[in-house]
Amino acid sequence: MSRLRSSRASNKSSASRSTATPRQRGVLVQAAKSDIYVALLGIALAAILIACLLMAIILYQYDWAVTVASVFPTARPGAGASQLASVIAEAPFRLTS
């Protein structure tokens, strides 16, 4: 396979072509074509960007406050195990094994 000549080189006279430096030889490699995986990467990128935008909108509604309240009240200093067990028993959900 040969490379196409540029329009500038084809406009020169035949005398100037003979004195021109020879072209470099090489292998012509075709550019890679996009496939389904490239499309899936684009869809994943779009989903991540939309999720970040939605998260920023939600954080803006809460004035960017990111403090977290615990489900269980914190134990007071000196609280015994029985008090902690009663707090866990009154929790809205129960852990079963």
C-alpha cells in the first residue's frame, strides 16, 4: 500500500520531484475503530458525571453539611452493659443470627 501524495507535492514540476528527498519508508497502520466497549466506557463516564452532579445538588440543599447522626445514642461515661443492652433492644430493627 502506498501513501497518497499531498496536494502541495503534486503541484510541483517533474524536475523538482527528481531533486526532492526520498520519502521515508514505513508501515501504514489504520486507526483503531471504535467498538462496543468504547461506547460502554462513554456511557459509564456519562453516568458518573450525572451522579456527581446530582450529589452536588443534594449537598447544596443541605448547605454542604456532611455530619452524620448515629442510630444509637452514644453511651454516657460510666454506663453499664445493661443500659447499652436496653438501648439496643429498643432499636427500630433487630439483628438476628
